[in-house]
Amino acid sequence: MKSRIKKVISFNFIIIVIFFGYYFLNTRYDFKIKCPFYTLTNLYCPGCGITRCLFALIKLDFKSAFSYNPLIFIMIPFFLIYYLYLVYIYIFDKKNNIINKIPKCASYILLTIAILFAILRNTEMFRFLGPM
């Protein structure tokens, strides 16, 4: 169990260092990774604005974070809860019971929501859903 805790801590530390390293490069040197989908199609994908959303959350600017990507902003608590649940299962070597309890259609519903969000944010009527 101790080795699993060390692995989780190491993994999280690496992710945090990469994230804040990118944050530093982005704020100090204007280093940005462009969305390949937007670059190729000139359309917003469901993830466009996620980096700016996360950077705004670091500054506790919730209004801006929501305006950059409303879908991701709303989904972050669910992702965090699910991630913590998976870490708990990994550390304590439990059986992953939640996968058996969640219907397969839940992933299809999330995929459908993401696709609809991407379509809507690229229409003129819902232009406000695009990253501001």
C-alpha cells in the first residue's frame, strides 16, 4: 500500500509541475499550444478554452473560467470526484464497483453532450458558448 501511495503522490506531483510549468511559460513568455482541431477547421471543439479556464481557476476568477469553457467548468467537480474515487480504489486495492453500477449509456450521454456543445458553440445563435 505504501508503494501505491508513493506512486499516486509522484504522479500528481509530476502533473502539477507540468501544469504550473506550462502556466509559467504561458504567462511569462506567451507560450501557447494551439488547438489542432481549431487550427485545421476554424471551429471550436468541446475542449477549446480549457487551458484558459484552468488558468482563470488558479486566479479564482470563476466568471472568466466559466466564459472560456462552460462545459468543462461544470464538469470539473465530477472529474475530481471520479479521480479521487479511482485513487482510493488503487491505493486500497478495492474492486472497482462504480463501473458496474454506472450504465454504459452514461458515457454515451457524456459524449452526446460534448458533441452537442461543440455544435452549439459554433453556431451564430450560441456564439457566447465559444471561448471568449
